[in-house]
Amino acid sequence: MKLKTILFFMAIIFIIVACKKDLNNQNQTNLSAQENEAIKEKFDYKVEQFADIKILRYQIPGWNDLTLKEQKLVYYLVQAGLSGRDIMWDQNYRHNLTIRKALENIYTQYDGDKSSEEWRSFETYLKRVWFSNGIHHHYSNDKIKPGFSRDYLSKLLMATKTKISKEAYEVIFNDQDVKKVNQAKGVDNVALSAVNFYGPNVTNADVASFYSKMKSPNPEKPLSYGLNSQLVKENGALKERVYKSGGLYGTAIDEIIKWLEKAKEVAENKAQGDAIGLLIEYYKTGDLQIWDDYNVAWTAATEGNIDYINSFIEVYNDPLGYRGSYETIVQIKDFDMSKKMAVLSENAQWFEDHSPLMEEHKKDSVVGVSYKVVTVAGEAGDASPSTPIGVNLPNANWIRAAVGSKSVSLGNIIEAYNNAGGSGRLKEFVHDDEEFELEEEYGQLADKLHTALHEVIGHASGQLNPGVGETKETLKNYASTMEEGRADLVGLYYLMDPKLQELGLVNDWEKVGKASYDGYIRNGLMTQLIRLNLGDDVEEAHMRNRQWVSAWAFEQGKKDNVIEKVTKNGKTYYNINDYQKLREIFGRLLRETQRIKSEGDYKAAEALVEDYGVKVDQTLHAEVLKRNEQFTSAPYSGFVNPVLVPEIGENGEITNIKVTQPQDFTSQMLKYSEAYNFLPEVN
């Protein structure tokens, strides 16, 4: 599970990023205020802004402290990740690679008038497509509308002798495949989703029927059926096209394997090398038992300075939650911050024992929850350009219970967000000076702790009732938002607990808790609406969970005026009058959410999400959009990656690896398309 900047949980305050930021405060800070200011002066985090997107860059602090062997490991893992980049494009939509290659050829070959409004619209459209890894918006899932005409595109195609299929050309402008992922209630979500996980004419019923016949060899360790395949119909029969060497996406996977084999040779220790070896074997075979074996080995491999995420992992892009999107993140351990935050892992059982869950839903033994703050060295696929800020893996419930999980917070990504932001939106939407001051002083620490509690304690807590199937099978299209909301609620419940101060994580638990509650309610009920067009429903899983948590809490507290809806000078605000009662409400909702998951209660999940998480107060939405017009900062942010440049000695061996920054977003996207073009346009 991951916290997305748009994406995947993350309580944003003023929507310059999808999740609120991190880091510390006073003695808990990673860098002093003076050091942060010095970094701001030396390093420009901002690259450019277009449409609703802001492009940032991040640094790799500590790179020169790594040994050459460690630098090689990072380099090989980054190359492995980038080699599969085009897989994500094809997974997102079957015409994406065709359209991207046509647009890029126009961009590089056109020598006509580049000062016109239509050319600027073409450029913006291409950048938006790059950012989203396809023609559907990375967050809303809506098809991106071009700001230029059919005639203009035809003119560009002719001028540059660019070829594109008729169907791919038409889909840029028509009303077909308008939603990448359709999560609406009462429709055939698979049939109405453009995501390329399913072939034409495959339906919800087909998917349910196909996987109901699959039984894991060990029911106690259910395999992740569907995770690494496309489900299609051939001659009327359903069939999986498996992602593997020699299978679907095989040419790109072979490149991934090549670089992983190099990485295995420079692994830091045997456990790490063995895990990489299992990942290679999984890519070669597509065997889901090997995938589980790999995840067990990867979870247990906690020693060393370097770690990584690589493969088909998160299932948010599948409307039914079976199929994994390709993603990679390469990480360098931040020793100082990891040591400070390890206290959460060490006390995971205390949090489980003292949670408001029903006793039968608590784990007797929470095992192996490792938490690290890491420095990102490279990302690709579903993690780039729009990146998570925190990740907890593996996702299989039985592995979490038996072996544990790894939770990471992406420290340098969070640092980049912090240094690229401002406080204008915050001032606009806070209720009063006290709320503003709490956020300014404690907000970053509160967000850091919420991220940690969400990932380390939240996703690791609770257990399914005996005989209840995997959540994707029981809660179906509501599984992702229910799980993210459940983990959010764990974090919220403990953010207002003196235990955090007892553990030395905060200096004033009550003020940190208040700042976190203010920010979550403000965002869940109001400011995240900046991301939607007027009239839209909430569809993205993390946005839904923030709204249903906040809206349910608001309704439950009406009798005691726990959260007050205030109107001042024609503007709406939400003011929390009783933080302790709000904590009790969060606790009740956590208890119910865990019950729903533990019992596989689909109807209760449907009622919770549909009644509180989907529909938007249109009057309030219009007001929020109007108030936001004064701010020029884009609501979504993403990143270019630093470039690792190897220096080769006379014997052909790498002697040094330098870190450089790309010139701009466009140059990096074009370079990636040239260097990592391992798939045909149609797969």
C-alpha cells in the first residue's frame, strides 16, 4: 500500500501536493531551519508548471557517502526500473504507446510556427500525457481533453510525416474510453474502464467467474491470482496473458532481468542477493508462488543501505483490485531518521493491544513491521512522475501476518515538497489564527507521524475472521478505499494520544494531535475538492477515504457540535470544538471499518463509501473552487528524476557514478522514450 501525492492517502492541507508533507519540528527535525534555508538557496526544487501540474526535482543526499559497490547497486536497480517504464503506459491504456510516439515525433520533427496558441496547447497536452503515463488524468482518471483541434493535429501529422492508426487518432477527441478506472456504483466497472488490464468484452461477471474457480494449493497462503496478467477473451473463452519473459511485455521484462542480474552480483548481503534472485525467477516464469517466495525473502532482507520496490504491485488501477501496476522505487537508507522512527515498529504490539478494535479482530502478535526513512534515488512506472511519499509492502495479508512488512517514508521527496510550497491556501481555508499557527508549528510533524502510523501500525493492524476471503474478493471495488481509510483511522486515533510523547516522538502530543485533526477535516471536507471539476463525484480511492472518514465523523458529532460548520463573510470553514470527542468518533469508525474488513461485509462497505465518500456538496464545491482561483500554484505535483551518470575506466568497468539533474521535464521524457523503448506500440 502506498501514500500517493495524488494519489493514495495523504492528508494534504492546501493541496499543493496530494499528501501533506513531513518532517519535523524543533528537536525532531531532520534538518535545522538554518540548514533548510541554506538548501533552498543552493537548490532550485521547481522545474516548471503547466495545466494543473507542477514539476519538481529532488536531491540524493548522502550519495557520495556510499561505496562504489553500493552506487553500482543503486544504478543497476534504477536501470532495471526504467527498462519497464513503457509497461505502465500500455497497462494504463491500449493506445497510449501509439499516441505517445506520434506526439513525440511531431514534437521533435515539426519546424513550423511554434509561437501559436495551438502549438502551445499541443505542447501542454503532450506534457500532461507524459505526466500521466497516458491520455487519462493521473488522478481523476478522466481522459485529458486536448486544447487544439482535429484539423491542427492532422496538419502536424502531415507536416512531420507521422503515422498513427485511425482508432488511436479518433480516441484523442471522441467520447470513447473516457474513464481509465470507473468505480461508479451499479455499472459494469471492468467493461467501462479503459485501463488495459482486461480485453474487449470482458465483464465484472467474467472476472468473478474466472477467479472463483482458482484455488490456492494452501488456502492459508492464498496466491495473488491476476496480479501479473491481462485477462482476455479468445474465441469466447477467458484466458490470462501473463507478464513474463517470453510472455506479455517480455521484451521489456528481459531488459529488467538483465539489470537485476547485474544488481544481484553487487548485492550487499546474501539475503538481499537471494531476494533479487527470486525476483528474477519470477520475471522469467510469471509463477505466483515464486512471487510469494520473493516477498517473504524481500520482507526478511532488512540489512544493508539499499532497498528497492520493483514489479507489478499496487492494484488501485484495477476497478476490481486484482491486477498490479508496474512500479519501481530505488531507496537509500536515511540512518538518522530511521533510528528515530524505529520506535513505532518496536511498539507495534502496544498500539494493537490498545486499539478500539473488537478483541477478536486484534492480532495476538504483530510481527516484523520494519520502518525506515529513505532517500529516493530513482523511480519509474506507477511511481513516476507522480510519486508516493510512503509505502508499506507486501500487500498479501498472510505475509503481513506471518512474516511482517516493510514501511518506508520517502524523506527527500517529502523534503522537496516542503521546500517548494507556500502558505497562501492554508491562510485562505483555516478557520482562525489558532488553527493557522498550529499548522505552521506542528503540521509537518503531524503529517510525518500520520504517514508513519498509517503505514507501520495501520496496514499491519487487525486480522480477518477465519474463513473470510481476501479483501479484494469480499469488498471488491471498495477494497482499496476501505483499506486506506482504515489505515488513516489508525493514525488519526493515535495522533491524539500521550503515548507519542512518552515514546519521545513529540514535545506536545495534544498540539500535534490538534494540528493533525484540523488538517484532516479541512482537507477531507473542503480543500481536496480543488482537485475535482464542478459536478464530479469523488472517484479516486484515497480522496474517497478522506471524505468518508471526515463526513461520517462530522455527522456523528452533530449532536454535540464536535465539528462546527461556520460561515464568515460568505466563506465556509470547519472548526473542531472538541478534539477528544472527535478522537472517540474516529475510534468508533475504526472499529466498524475493521469489522467490515474482518467479516468481508460488502454491503456495509458499499453503504459507508457511497453514502459519505462519493457525492459532493455542489454549492460548497463551487465556493472552494472560487476561493482557490487566487492561487497560481498547481494542485498536483510530480518529479523529474536525478540522472545517474557512470564513468567507465580503461578496463570497461564503472569507476564512479555522478548525480546530475535533467535540464527540464521535456528533455527527460524524450530521453526516456529513446533509451527505454523496449515495447512495440501494440502488445
